[in-house]
Amino acid sequence: MQNLNDGELAGTPAEAALLPTAARPARVRAGARRPLLRGALALGVFVALTAVVEVAVRLLHLAPYVFPPPSAVLAELAKEPRLFADNALVTVYEAFAGLALGGAMALIFAAAAIHSRVLDRVLTPLVVASQTVPVIALAPLLVLWFGYGVLPRVIICALIAFFPMAVTTLQGFRATDPQLLLLLRSVDARLWDVFWRVRMPAAAPFLAAGLRTGATLSLVGAVVAEWTGTDRGLGYLVLSANARLATSQAFAAVFTITVLGLAAYGAVVLLERKLCWWNLPDDSTNTKEGFA
């Protein structure tokens, strides 16, 4: 492993992951301040857009059941916070359980495909073909097979989150330095050691990218799954409010879902910064990374 000065990275992700905190580049140690600045900027833009929508709705005299002003949506949240909190907990549980299940399935698929050409050629077309089937079409069947409990909704979340995580995980495993793999084979390294100590660190940034996508998609899956038959969750709340023309409540539920999605994405980004710090962009370049 080479010695590092400030601004330099180790030669491979496997080497970088083993560095002590004190040896990490200064730009990485100082990187924790950037998300706060970007978050403050995003919040300022959101507040400004909300004010514009508020003014536009009132000037156009739109009926509240057609398009309520943002102030009415916030008032709905303030009036019944327990209602939204209780339903949000249900949706978050379904989404988190589905994300964990989908992530485990993606990791197993990618590990099997990278270690066996036969499994790769057999499983990959099946995984791709599975994405042509609308998951929402499977929801009634899952309810028929597993009942009206939480399990069908967790399975739907897992199915929706599985594909992007599987693709990025497999891509990450394939991105491992072939020269390093050849060196390890020459010294008869165990397959498990190669996988855990080399392939996993090399694939970590790809895993994080897939997890960012999967975290938001699992929330979408939970909401869609709740439309198929349940009396709890933010998806049910949206459906119920629309049926009663309680548009402010529906918008409040959608806003809660949006906040949960941003929180899930942000949590994964923070985890990525902690575990994959060597893969962060250098502010001295023109690299940009969205919300990260």
C-alpha cells in the first residue's frame, strides 16, 4: 500500500478501506460540512417555490378540493400529526423490510453470477425478463397467496428494489482489478477471503449507488402495495383522502412520503460517505454529485 499525502487516494478500494481515519485525505475529513451547506441551499429553494405556489393558487382562486394551497397542507399536517406519524411508521417498516429482502436477494444473485458463468447466463436473462412484468399486477396474486398481512407488501417492495441493486452490485463485482485477482489466485487465496476483502470493497461504491435507488423505490413500492388492500399506511391514506375529496390530506400524505424518500436517500449518502470515503469527488475538480 502506498503512502498518502493530503488529496491522494490509495491505489485500490481494498487498500483505501484499510486506511486509519488519521491517514485519510483532508478533503474527506472536511467533507461532512458540504452536505449541510447543500441541504440549506435546497431547503431555501424549496421554501421559495412553496411561496410561489401559495401565491399562484390564491391569485387563480383554485378550489381547495382541486389544488389546495401549501398553507392548507401544512395546516392539515399540524392538525393531525399522529395520523400521519402512525401511517408513516407502517410504510417505513414495509419499505425497510422490502429493501433488506431485496438487497439480500441482489447480493446473492450477484455473488452467484460472478462466480459461475453458467449461473450468470441462466439467471441474468431471468432477472431482466422479470422486470417486464408490472409488479402491481402481481399484487392481487400475492394477497391471494399470503393473505392481507404485511408480507405481500414487503414482497412487492423487495421486487421493485431488487433489480437496480442487483445490476449495480454485479457491475461492482466485475469492476474488481483483474491484476489483483490474478495475484491472489497465484498465492491460493481462499475464495471467501477474495470475495470479502477484495470484491466487496471494490463493489462498495456500486452497492451504495444501488442502495440509494433501492431505498427510494422501496418507498414507492410500499405506497403502491398499500393500494391493493390494507387499512394502514400512507398509500392507504392517499387513497382514502382522494375518495373523500380531502385533497389537503392527500397532499399532506404525499408530502410526508416525499420527506421520507429524501430522508432515506440522505441516510444512504451519509452511510456511503462513512464507508466509501475514498470514492468521494474532489471539490478541486468540477465533479458534481447531486444531493451527495
